[in-house]
Amino acid sequence: MALPTMQTSRLRLCPLAERNRDDLIDLDSDPQVMKYVHNGRPLTQEEAIQDHQERLSASRQVPGLGYWAGYLDGAFIGWGALAPIQSGGETFHAQKAELGYRISPRFWRQGYAKEMARELLRYGFEELGLMEILGQTMAVNEASRATMKACGMRHVRTFYVDFEDPIPGTEEGEVEYIITREEWVRFHLVSK
Ligand SMILES: CC(C)(COP(=O)(O)OP(=O)(O)OC[C@H]1O[C@@H](n2cnc3c(N)ncnc32)[C@H](O)[C@@H]1OP(=O)(O)O)[C@@H](O)C(=O)NCCC(=O)NCCS
């Protein structure tokens, strides 16, 4: 199943493609964007290319799941994902996916991550028939937490990971947010 192109009120979400390589190099080389992801530092060009390739492969693992490039009037603003979740070995959960997003700072605080994420939740529940969507971020990543909350997701746990090279804020832990299909149906009705 090829990933669909989706349209929100302001954004066009197109399946992430080879042609987005330079967009992702720009995004991932920005220290503000990378502050709470990976090792907390901008990626080199080689690392960004490798990550881009990994995202393209992830988009081929489970039908319907993957990464989308967001465009505003033809300009790339960032990406959103409903990524497959491994259930052990090479297999993936059939009815769960992980929400993710990364937006270029000049587009921050204008509601684009929320708009993109809500469309991905709608697609995941309505079109793919998922039962649950989760998201994880560092506890100190207020923007990411607020985005999940603004999509009706709820905080279910805080957990701690031993990183080899921890970045500031790691001591506060990582947080997980979840929304089930039933919760989304209720949220979607009241937020219309
Ligand atoms: C997280 C991120 C995608 C949010 O993008 P955005 O387009 O600025 O978010 P939105 O404008 O859609 O805002 C969504 C919600 O978060 C809130 N928010 C956004 N940035 C915030 C911040 N820095 N602090 C607190 N709340 C914030 C908004 O007020 C909004 O909540 P509301 O609807 O209740 O008012 C963006 O900051 C980003 O790309 N960060 C770097 C990458 C990253 O950390 N990704 C997540 C990794 S898990």
C-alpha cells in the first residue's frame, strides 16, 4: 500500500521521498531542532542522509505507515510520522504506531505540528484501523509534550534510560503519551 498524500486546512502532507534529502539535511543541521533529539547536537550531512534513508526504509515496513513531508504553499516545513513499532525481532505491531514530528523553527508556534499530527491520528484510526497511537519524548521537551496533549493524547508514564552520552534534561526522564481509538473518537468529536 503506497502512502497517501493528505491535505489539512493549510498543509499538504506528501510521502517522504528521495527528493526531500536536502530538506532533511537543513532541518537536522539546525541546533534548535536537534536540542532534544538524537544526541542533542546537529547532525552532519552524512548522518542526516543516513537518517533520511532509514526513514524511507521505515516507510516500506508496514503498509500505510511511514513519514510525510509537510508543505505550506509549496514550501517544506518539516515532517510528521506514523512509524511502525517493533514487537520483537523483525515483526511489527499490526494495530499500533508511533507519532513523531520535526518542524523547521521559522514555522514554530503557528499550529503546524498540531495540524499535521491531528491529521496523522485521523488517518491512523479512520483509514488504517489502528487501535492505539503513542508518542515519546524527553520530559523536558515542552513543545513536543504540548503538541501531543493538544492532539488529545495523555501522559501514561515517565521512564529513565541510561544513555552513553546523556544530554541535558535526560535526568528528568522520557515520557510516553498514548491515545486509543475510542479516546480519539471522543476527542475528535469535541474538537471539531
Ligand atoms: C515539537 C514541535 C514539532 C512543535 O511544533 P510547532 O509547530 O511549533 O507546534 P504547534 O505550533 O503546532 O503547537 C502545538 C502545541 O504545543 C504548544 N507549544 C509549541 N511550542 C511550545 C513550547 N516551546 N513550549 C510550550 N508549548 C509549546 C502550542 O502552544 C500548542 O498547544 P495549544 O494548541 O494547546 O496552544 C517543534 O517544536 C519541533 O520541531 N521541535 C524540534 C524537534 C522535536 O523536538 N521533535 C519532537 C521530538 S519527540
